[in-house]
Amino acid sequence: MVLLKMKFTQQRRVRLAQGLWLLSWLAVVCGAFISSLGLYLKTELLRRSEVMDNSEIHLVPNILIMVGLASIGTNWVAGRMCQDSLDASRFPRWKVFLLPWFIVAATLCYLLMAVVVLSYVLQGSLEESLKVGLRNGIRFYKDTDVPGRCFQKETIDRLQMEFRCCGNSNFKDWFEVQWVSNRYLDFTSKDVKDRIRSNVDGRYLLDGVPFSCCNPVSPRPCMQYHLTDNGAHYNYEFQSEELNLYSRGCRQALIDYYMGLMNSTGPGVLSVIIIQMSVLLSLRYLQTSVEAAMSLEDPDGDSEGYLLEKGLKETIEDLKVKALVLLKFGRVDPSAAAGGTTDAGKEDNTAEKAATPTPAS
């Protein structure tokens, strides 16, 4: 049973070819848009690579870039097919490319749907990556004279000012690390000695934060040190001074930023999927209707186009059979080989018996 059969006149075939040509070039533009979107997302992820622990999240922009470039080439080919579809001498040369084209176009649609799913699935991986990366970034904040970490301080400071955040989860994360380098500590000072001795690991810990945590919206000058000591500042209450520092952690700020970027690609990607599917289905109708018209005595007469020559169930069964045939191609059947050897052995034994002289009676 033919699936979704439609009747096409010559005029309808021409209109279908013209509409498909415009649609295919629209898909080329969409492919360029998807590729550009992937490049932008990739660039934004690379900018923050110093505060990320792994690169699993790069799978999303990598797929977008690959699918976008493949879509440009695929739909350019579709546009050329549309131009030659009504020329009886030129269209048959595309017949050998049609099956690979349909496979590639369907694969692109599946990959685009996978991008939408991955944008949500990888949120946990992104959060864990930022958690570890920011923790290491805060820990190495003071190592401005260590090769490979010289710009860690600048990176963290810029990050906190740009995203209006402080620390990993909150500003208290700075209380747990020594973020002031030893080269800027006066070890003859009693306060410095007492702080180092009071810590098991011999670190100089402060209830303070870097300047980049200060919130410019605060009506009073920023207080970076003795943040938990209400008596160290006039008219200060540790629990109620919400405007003094950024209250949001940088991990949450970056998650919101990157998930916002990836979620915003969802509607665009879904639109491209719809356009790509429209090109796929329209080209199938154009192919079958044009081939049916060319097989008639009157190429300008009416013809029928369809999506599948058989029903969906029968088509799936045929594909399974073809896949099994391809998988079995080139394999050696052990039973057949053993049988062949046995037969050969039997033939050799028969020949030996024939050659052996019969003793005289």
C-alpha cells in the first residue's frame, strides 16, 4: 500500500519545484545560522574554560557547527536537484545521489533534535564542571607568580565583576582559602603570625573577600575585611548588610547564563528542523512524481507522487532485511565451509579408491 499518495499535474510539479528551490535556499541560510550559533556558544565556553573542569558541554556547540555546515551543503544540492527536476535529460543523473541525500538529511534532523535534548541533559554536567573549576580558580587566586596560573586572579576578578557574583556558591567560599599571596604578608606582624598559627594547615585565612565582590549599588563604601565582626565597623550588621557584597555565587550565575544561551537556541533549532523536514518530504514528492511522469508516454501529463512505495510497516521490514543482508555480506558460513571441506575430502577418498588397483582373484 502506497503511503500518502498525491496526484500531480505538470503545473503542480513546476510549482513544487519552484517552492522547493526557495525552501532549500532558506534551509541553507538556516544552516549558516545554526553554524554561527554553535561558533558563538563555543567561543563563550572557551572564554570561561579556566573555570571549567571538563569539556563535555562542548558537545552541544560541536554538533551545531557540524550540522550547520552539513546542512549548507545538503540543501545546496537539493536546490540544484530542483533546477534539474523538470529536465528529462538532466534529472536522471541525480538518481544515484538521492538515497544518500535522504539519509544525510534525515540524520541532520535527528542530530538537531539531539541538540535540543542535550541542552537540558548536560545541565548537571555543566554544574559539576563549574563547581570544580571555580573551586580550583579560587584556590589558585593568589598564585600570580606561578607559571600557568599567572592570570587566574584577573580571570576570577573579571568574572565576578561581569556576572555580579562572588565565590563559588557564595562569598563565604573566600573564607576557606588563602587568597592573599605570602609575598604580600608581613610575617613579623603579630596578627599575621597568630592567624597562621591558628590554622592547622598554616594558611592565612580571612573573613574577607577580594575587591571584585563589592557591590557598587551599596550606599556605603565597600567593606572587604572582618565581614563577620559587627564590632569592626560602625553601624554594621553582618546578617542584614545584603548590598555590601554580591550575594549570588558565580557557579549559579554562569549556569543561568549558559543554560539561557542553550535554551534560547531551542526555538531556532526546532524551526530549522521543521524547514529541513519540509525540504526532505517535498523532494521525495518531487522525485516520485517526476520519475512517474518520465515513465509515461506523455512526460507533461499527470503523475502520482508518494512518500513511501509501501506502507510504513512493510518499509521497515524491507529495511531490516536489507540491513541483515549487508551485515551478512562478506561473512564466511562455518557450516558451509565445513561442508565444503567434507565434500572435498569425500571426493579425494573416492579418487584414491579409484586409483588403487584391484587385487587379482
